[in-house]
Amino acid sequence: MNQRLTRLIVALSISGFLMMSGVVEARSLGELLKALGNSIAHPQKKPPPQSTTHKDAIKRDASAAASPSPSATPTTEPLVRVATAAPAARGGKRDAPYGIPVPNKPGFVTSPFAPNGGYVDVRGFASGTEVKDPYTDKIFLTP
């Protein structure tokens, strides 16, 4: 009886491994066991995409910079984020710097705290209004 139970468990384990639909790419024993458990509990679900580590992203960026494709064109338009109204300051106005206007783009400024971060959309705010920088969450004034 004990020998039959052992054979049954081994046969079920082997069939479980064979029935897994996708290839499991685990980086550790814990991830392997988690993927195995998920494949048994949810046999029709696809595994989530592997998250890339910071090192993987650096390697990908370095390889892309080393061999740029001829059809790839660099984007010339920076990222644009919308500014939000700043909360009221306690005890009057703050001594905040002004945003830097973007040439030929009315209503857009560059943050004084993140000049390379991208453009900040301040359309709809009057000149001198305190707004929150979407890149750093610091307060600056609209020009």
C-alpha cells in the first residue's frame, strides 16, 4: 500500500511537470516553487512578464547606445507633465523661484528644480501663481 502511494505521488508530480504549458524561467528556488504552484492552481493563466532589474536596463541601454539602428530617430520632443496648484502657504507667500519659459511654446515652462526633466504645462495658471513641480513636487511660480 505504501509503495503504491509513493508511485502515485511520483506519477502525479511528473505529469504535473509535463502539463505545464509554458517554460518556467526562475532565477531562484523560491521563484521556481512559486511558478510551479501558480501553474497548478491556475493552469490556464499566463505567467506575468519577467520584471527587468536595474542592471538589465543598464545593459539594454548600453547595447542600444553602442549599436544604434539606422532607422531609429531620436525623439526631439521632451516629456510634458501638467503642473498642479500648490497648497496654500502658511503665513503668506513663499519665496519660490520662477519657472523658465520655453521658447516658441506659450504655456510651457522648464522647472527651475529639474531643468532637464522635461516641460511643465502651466496653461490655465495666471502669472505669479504658485504651482507644484510634477518632477520634484517642489513649488515654483509661473512666469
